[in-house]
Amino acid sequence: GWQNTSSISLSFSRDHRDNIFFPTSGSNFTLYNEIAGGPLQGDFNFFKQIAQVSWYTRTIWKLALRTKWRFGYVTGYGGKEAPPDERFYLGGTGADGIRGYPDRSIGPSEGGLREIIFSTEYSAPIGSDQIVGLLFFDTGNCYNSLEEFNFWDMKSGAGVGIRIQSPFGLIGFDYAHNFE
């Protein structure tokens, strides 16, 4: 049947990149907070927090190094668990992506309550900043508790990619290999 989520969210963000499409210096920080249920009513009671920071450094010529750290946490309260669509499912591309793995293939099958992702990209413009080639390395995992966390159990993938800035938005292609 139908279920309702009533929530309120608050984000803090600081963007100090020199270019939003092909940044070569600066940083980007985002802290996302969401609370659902309780006095807001609805069928779910949960608290979710995601912190992500990316640093961009120009190296030689027009090459740029990007480092991203992403940490996520979700928990239920009031005797209820976090709903499945608010949990973390790592793998594939996107915000929770670890390239080299299929979508939603990393972590517990019912979704994780904690996530940790580290990503590094080394990119170079091809002609201009409209087409960018890159090398990348991603690692991370998701868990249901901090006791399960293990740095030696991180899932890692590496590969090459290309990003094209088109009139329809950013288009990306990646070829990745996982290290399992």
C-alpha cells in the first residue's frame, strides 16, 4: 500500500572551484541533513546525514587532480528502521558510485546504514574544457554498523573515462575494472 514520508532537510554547501565543468583548483564541500517522521508525522522515522568534500589541484600543464571523500549515515528512531529507499547502495556510477562494479552491488543486499567512498581522478582537457579525458581510482564500502567497518575490506575499481560537455548536459563514458 501507499506510505508517506514527511521530512525536512537542510544543506550547507561551499563551492570554491575555478570552473564547474572542468575545475583545476579549489574545493567543494556539502553537508546534507534530513530528518523524517516524529513531529513531522509520516510512516517513517529516520535521520540521514551525508558529508562530501572534493579538492581540485592543478598539476603540470592543464592536468588536474581531484580527490573526493564521501561519508554517509542513516538511522531510524522511535522504534522504526530506516526505509530501504533511504539506505546506501554502492556500485556503478553516480554519487554512490564505485566504478568497476554493477549498480547497487556493494554492501548488504537490503542496503547499508553507513557508507564511505574515496575517489581520485586525474584529468586532462582534450582540445578545450568541453572534452576531458581522465584516469580514476575509486574505493569504498557500506555497512550496517561501525563495528563492521574494515579498511581492508574496501571494494576498489580503476579505469579511464571521457566527459563531454554538450548542449544537453554532461555526458560521460567510463571503462573500469574492479580488483576482486
